Amino acid sequence: MKKSIAKRLIERKRRIKRRLAQTNQNKYNKSAAKAPPELDERGLKYELSDRVQGVSYGGVPLMIDLAQKLGLTKSRFIVLVQLYRKPEGLSISEISAFHKVRSATMTGIIDTLEREGQIERVQDPTDRRKVIVRITEVGRKLMEDFLPKHQENIGHILTGITVEERQVLLGLMQKLHQGVLNFVTEDHNAETEGDA
């Protein structure tokens, strides 16, 4: 009896999330269909913020739903993605900076992934005091099961964008990504300096 109630609650939560994502995507689609107005610098920042959030609200739930089907929480999934992209590994503080969480919080996520055999901790060959976290074959296999499904979704999303437009978009997204990383790293460094 309790299981069926729990399952119904989980399913209800997923439906609400999908409905919210669809509502946000509909708002984004309506604003995206309009020609962009001539904006001053401040207006441009607001408009870009709105568009980036619209893409995030639509895309992130798709990715997280796929991850949950593989039995992963959002946090654990994002850590695995990071480590999949960096097979040589990252320190816990590097992973924490990206997530904008304290190392102690990240340690709990890392512990869970390690217990599940998806990552491993190894000694840094250049500095014995430092521990590096790397993805294992189990974690890599999980990501390789996930990525084709995710890339198929992305392919559907990009249907209306030409190859040339995708090239331009990729360059702009790389710049945006670097800006986010710089901001998060600066903000994280300021927080840790304040903690010392």
C-alpha cells in the first residue's frame, strides 16, 4: 500500500515538473517567435537571460528525467558527466567549484558514487597529499548508455537550426560557458576566502 502511494506521489511530481517545463517552454517559444527588438545593453542582458533560462527550463528536465531513469539523482549525474569528460580525473574541490557547493557536501555525493562503483578515488601522482576522483568502467558504461538517448533528444531540439548556425551557436555557447565558469570560480574563491 505504502509503495503504491509513494509511486503515485513520484509520478505526480514528474507530471508537475513536465507541465512546468512545458509552460516555460511555451512562454519561451512565443517570445522566440518574435523578432528581437533593438535593445540597449541592459535590455539585452535581460533578454539573453530570459532566452538562456528558456532553453534551460526546456532542456534540463529532459536530461534529468533520462538520468533518473538510469537511477541517478541530478547531482550524481552531473558529477558523472564532468568525470566522463575528464577521464584523467578531478579533485573534489574542482568538482565542488563547478557545482558551487562546499567540499563537504560534494564528499557525500562522491561517497555514494564510489559505493555504487561508478567512480574511484586515487592518489594524485604529482602530489601525494591530493586525491583525484575518476570515473570507473561501470560509470563510463552508464554514461555511454545515456549519451545516445540524450544526443537524440538534442538532435530533435536542433532540427530548425542549419549547420552554419550550429557552428556560430557553438562558438557563442563556448564563450558563455567560459564566462559562467569564470564567474562561479571567482564567486566560489571569494566564499572560501571568507570561510578561512
